[in-house]
Amino acid sequence: MILRSVALWVICLPMVAVFCLIALPLSLFDRSANSVHALGRFWARMVLFFAGVAVEVKGLEKIPRGPVILASNHRAAFDIPVLHGYLPVQFRWLAKGSLFRVPVFGWFMTLAGYIPIEREHAGRAYRSIENAAGRIKGGTSVLIFPEGMRSYSEKLLPFKRGAFMLASRSEAPIVPVAVTGTTGIVGKWNILVRPSRVKLVVGDPIPTKGADEKRLNDITRGAIEGLLGLKQRPP
């Protein structure tokens, strides 16, 4: 466990700076940022390998063609490399704007075309949603954590409204996603990593055209709870 932890923190984290240097010329030649996203996927797989995390994936065939809104639960930091490494979709993360201001990490996010959401100011938050909706209408899939932050527990936190504003404006289907098994990899106040088995499950897409935001919230929450085993799914 100690050797894995040393390998992860000493090798994988500094590699973010190296990947950022590689991403800069890639972004100049590939304006779609698909190459940068693929580079991030390689990094995510590398992190999971060094951490000893085995990922079981189910339901990828349910992801429809065309732009989608991937909506996932969020229990732990390792949800991010699991989703990035094992969802075979060219998507862009929606993340709080403050992350884009983190040196090196934020630069990579910008080069990869990820979309900042400015939550602190209502006007900026609305413009962020409009910008993201425009990107989706242009053919870009996005991934969002409707809870807005890590829950650190088995239960889902209340969902933020932004994900469903985005769905109603873009009319792209919501694809519910559930990640389990990540909470024990790294403790909240611990740097040691524990080899783990993680499950990533994709649910049936949810149509959004003409749907009410509150109803979309309820349906999406129920779908993710069903995938997590927190709610009895219909036969």
C-alpha cells in the first residue's frame, strides 16, 4: 500500500505538468480539443493503474449517439479518473470556475475545452449555463455532477438546478451514471491509497425535449439512485 501511494503521488501527480506541456501544442493543431481529452484519459488510466484500482463497467451501449449530458453521482476524488478513463465518449467536464484558476491543473482544463460554471454570481452562472448549452447544441457532450460537490456518503446530496437548466435549454438527453467503490481508495484525511474494485454503471437515457426542470430532476435522481441500489427499480 505504501509503495503504491509513493508511486501515485511521486509519479502520477507531477505528470500533470508534463501532460500540460504536451497539451499546449496539441491544442494548436486540434481545435476540437479531442486529442487533449484523450491525453487526459491516458493520465486517468495511469492513475488508476498505480493506485491498484480495477474498474468494472456496465451499460456503455446505452449511451446514444450525438451530444448527451452525462450526469453522475460524486462520492470521492477517484470518481474523476474512473469516469474520465472508462467512459469512451468525447465529453467535456462542467466544473466550478475556481478550478480553472488552479496553476497547471486549471491550464490543462482550459486547453481541453472544459466548461467553467461560475456559481458565486447569479448573472455569471446563468451565462455559464447558456454557454454550455450552446456547446451541446454544437455537438459537444458534457459531464456534470448534479450534486455540485462530493457527498462523502452513500446517499445523494440535493441536486443543483444548473444541470436541468442545461438540459432544458440544450434538449440533449440526460444519461444517468453511477460510480461505486471509490470512497475507500483514499481517506478524507489520508494520503495512502488502497487497491479497490470500482463499478461504473450507465443507465437508460432520459429524454429532455419539452420536459419540466423539476421533473427532470426527480427522474434523474431516481435513475441514479436505482443504479446505486438506493431505490427499488421497476421490474
